[in-house]
Amino acid sequence: MFENALRGSKGYWAWIILLLLVLGAGFANYLRQWVFGLGITGMSRDVSWGLYIGQFTFLVGVAASAVMLVLPYYLHDYKVFGKITILGEFVAIAAVTMCLSFIIVDLGRPDRAFNVLLYPSPNSVLFWDMIVLNGYLFLNLLVGWTVLGCEQRGAPPPKWIKPFIYLSIPWAISIHTVTAFLYAGLPGRGFWLTAIMAPRFLGSAFASGPSLLILLSFLLRRTTTFDPGREAIQALAKIVTYAMVVSCFFVACELFTVYYSQVPEHVSHFTYLFSGLHGKSGMVPLWWGVIIMGLLATILLIIPQTRNSDTILPIACALAFASLWIEKGIQLVVVGFIPNPMETVTQYAPTLPEMSITLGVWALGALILTLLYKVAVAVREQEPAGMSH
Amino acid sequence: MDKTRRDFLKIAGLSALGLGAKPAADAFAQSAQGPKIAPIPEALKAKRWAMVVNLKKFKESGPDALQACVDACHTIHNVPKFDNPKDEVKWIWTESLAHALPNEEHHFLEEFVKEQMKGLPILVLCNHCDNPPCVRVCPTQATFRRLDGVVMMDYHRCIGCRYCMAGCPFGARSLNWRDPRPFIKTKLNREYPTRTRGVVEKCNFCDERLAKGLKPACVEACKNKEIIFGDLEDPKSEVRELLRANFAVRRKPQLGTQPQVYYIV
Ligand code: SF4
């Protein structure tokens, strides 16, 4: 099956080479970080997690969102998702791989990463996160590859795979819940100390993942002969719509509790976001960008005419994705540290090497996704006539 | 090959296979009754180490006494000094009263600090909490709590994930963002290990000095009993007496971490 990834057009190879270049640059910068230490990044004693952990958090959500396809298709036999489900599973594989890579590049002593296994510590949420993420990667590899292999032979998926498919549904919820618990259980960080963290994580994940998938579907439709079907895209668009509305609602709940109670440890972080704190306002423009893009996307998605339009839907999805990427991929983590436990403000901005390493990991994810999609599309193109999955 | 040598090899091979497991089995057997630690006769022992910082005394002694504590600690523990604040590593330092105790802040606190504390800041350090969140979150047990209450760091096990830094509500922990050794500006103390880049460090209540029967360096640096160190479980200890006679506060007690550094205001 994999040989399909090694045959492709000029454009395909140009894309692969571009990704390899970005990946190479990231790797070169990672070697610099390996030698110099994490001081090469913009992180500091006060803001001790930054872009890496932010991207990790965001991508766990993208990975978890595959469940939005698996669940209707396998549990409710929703045939419309027949062609697109595998695309969601492959996004999950690429996203989890990126998550694990972001954890590794964030470690101060990556050479000791295996200490997490050598000294298992069930009291640490990070320990559980490692278990659920690796388990999820395994499940998606197993399910995706097996189902696609059967499809190539024109056979239905074997019976034994079903339990794994069903298991992957609660497992997807677990990866994002556990990731939210990384934050929501820390006593001294008012920004994160909220019971709605895990629901909020899931809400935004089910918006960002499927909107990425819609964008990818449009891209595939344009660049290959593969078409997941208009109906599938529209069904996904409805999922994104509900998820965006729910996300907005969850954020509103958070804002109500924070601003009506006016407990300073909780308010100060949002003050920093909305208008700046102690004269420092580095995050203010981005935060307003998040709000405006998010609301605009939600409105465009709610109105049926714009949601049904093949030109406006991708725009709405891109807006939703960008808004959630900034909110979860940068601000959620960084602003938890601003202000610091002494209520003073140290700001954070990533450095160039840090950004290059981050891009490198994204390139790795894109590379994995490209290869997997190439295989999937090729299998679909060779599909025996009349056979629909 | 002569016989003795063959026999030797046989025995060596056997022990590598089977007998080699003996010490490991012993180790497990031991841990069932609790680890056996060679007793250090000269060590200071306590059921619960705690510290009382007497702000009244610091007011009498002035800013030099504060600095003396910081210097004593940072010198003895080879704490690096970076020019870029981003890379900062510190174990004990000073904060204004309002920053150290943000929950006690009010509009007129500055006046109090000026009138009653000569405008002095206060010392802050790891609180060696009874219920430490840093220990709870660490995925490798590189940070752990000793039975006598000292929250310790294993620099050789830490993977530098910084979860403990996110977990600590007091900002007591520092990562070595880069190799600290070139930045040790004080005379190198060969009795205490230097650290590598990528590991977390913090105040250790001078466990290495306690083992030798010495009080922590900052306590020793106090000429006027500004900081008192002792066993909280011992009703006759000096720390207990101070807490009986004075009203003392702790940093962020509402978080339930049970800090064991007390401040007499
Ligand atoms: S940085 Fe080190 S001590 Fe802190 S949580 Fe991670 S492994 Fe534990």
C-alpha cells in the first residue's frame, strides 16, 4: 500500500521537498537548542511554558476531533462519512505525532525522557497524558491502516477491528480531558483553575479539527480526483457550527464567573488579555483578533446561505481555525503565567529558533499527513468499480 | 584453559545469570520494611522542619541582613547569576510585602511598609509545603518530600518538563535555561554539586548541611535571629515558641499547600 506514496506528480514532489526543507531547518535549530539549552527560546523563569506546550495542547484537540467522524460513521452507521472518516483518522495520527514531538522539544533534558517510564508516577497528570496519547496513536494507526488495507482488497473490514474502533471513541475524549487536567488541577494558577477547562477544550477541539478537515477536503478536491462528497462536507460544517456555538458559550460562562465574582487571581489574567496589566499589553491585539475571528466564523457558519456556499465555508473554517489556534495554541498556556505568582507581569514572545523548531514539527506533521493522504487517495482511485466503502 | 580459571568463569557466568539477582532481591526485601539508610550520627533530625522569618527583627537589622541571607545561600549552593533576567535562577530572594503576600494587599499597605518596616522587602523561598503540588505533578518523582518535610530535588532524574514550575504557587522554582557553570560568579563550593542545563532547582532547606549537623546557611547568616529554624512537632522548639508568642502568616494559605515558612509581621 505504501508504495503509492512514492509515486506522484511534480507538484507532489515539490511539496514534499518544501516540507523537508522546513523540517530540516527546524531540526538544525533543534540541534542548537540541544547544545545551548532552552534559553534559546523566549521562555523564562516566569513564563516557563510557551509556544511548544501551546501547540501541543492545541494539537491534542485536533487529534481528538477524529471522533466526530468515527462516532457517526461506526456507531450510527452514518454512510455519508464513508469516504472521509479515514481522512480524520489520518489527521489524528499526524496530530498525535506532532504532540509527542512538541513534548520532546520542550524538555530541558530530552536525553532523560524515558525517566517517565522508568519511574512511573501515577500522581502526575503528565504520566497519564503520555499513556493516553501513545495509546491513541496506536489505535488510530491500527484502525486506519487495517481499514484502508481491506478497502484496497475490496473486502469489508475484519470483525476483530470493531472493538478497537469503539475503544477509540472514549479514548479520543480521554486524551483531551487528561490534557485539560494538566492545567485545571494546579492550585496557584487562577487562569486555569476552572472546572470548565475540559469541556471548553473538547468544544474548541470539535470546532478546530473538523474545520481543518473541511479545508483539507477542499484542497483534496482541487488537487486530486478524490472527493469526499458535498454532503459529508456539509455535515462536517454543521458539526463545526455547533462546536463553535458551544465554545462561545463556554467562554461566556468562564467570563461570567470571573467578572461577576471579581476574584483578583482570576480577573487579572483576563485583564491582561482584554486591556493589558501594569502597563503591559503584548497579548491585547491577538486576543481581540481571537474574539473577532471567532465571532465572525460563528456567524458565517450559523447563516445557512453562507454555510452552504462553497466559497464562504472555507473562509469561515479558516477563521475558526485561526481563532482557536491563537486562543489555545498560544494564549491559553502563556497567559496562565501572566501575571506570575507574585502578581507581576513578565511578557513572552517566541524567538526565531523557537519558531523555526515549531514550524519544523508542523512540517513533520504535514509530511506524515501528505504521505498518508497520498496512500488513501491512491487506494480510492484504484477502488474496484461499484464498490463503495 | 586451566581448571580454576574455567571454574571461575562458570561461577562468574552463573552469578551473572542468577546470583546477580540476589542483591536486587535483597533490595526489594529491604524496601518492604522501609529503606535502610545508614544513620548519620551528627545529623540534625526533626519530625517536621519549619522556618520562622521574623520581620520585626529584619526591620531592626536593615537591608544588609536580607542581602546577607541571599548571598550566603547562593554562594554555598553555586547558584549562577545571569545578566539576562529571562535566564534567572534563584533560591531565596526579596519581594515587596504586597508581592510576597498578594492576598494581604490593600491600598494603604505601602504606608504600613514605610512606617513599620522601614520600606524593606521580605525574604521569600521555597515553602517546603506539607502538601506540595510540585511533588504531586512531577512525572518522574525527581522532586519529592522527605519524611521530615524537606521538599527535595534530584538533579539527576529531572527531565526538565517544568510541570513543577507551573504547579508551584510561590514561584520558588527555576530552570537552568542554559549551562549555569560559566555564570557561577561566586567562589565555587566543591562540597555542593553544580547543575547542568535543563534541570529545575530550588531551595532545599540546606539538606546537605542538616546532614552535617549544621543549620541552613541563611539562618546561620542571621546575626540577630531574624530567621529561626526548627522542629515544628517539638513543643519546646524555638519555632513553636515563636508561633505561640506571635501572630504569624504564611503565603497563600488558602491554596491548601500548607507552607512551612512562617512570617511574623
Ligand atoms: S521539571 Fe523535573 S522536577 Fe519538575 S516536574 Fe519535571 S521532572 Fe519533575
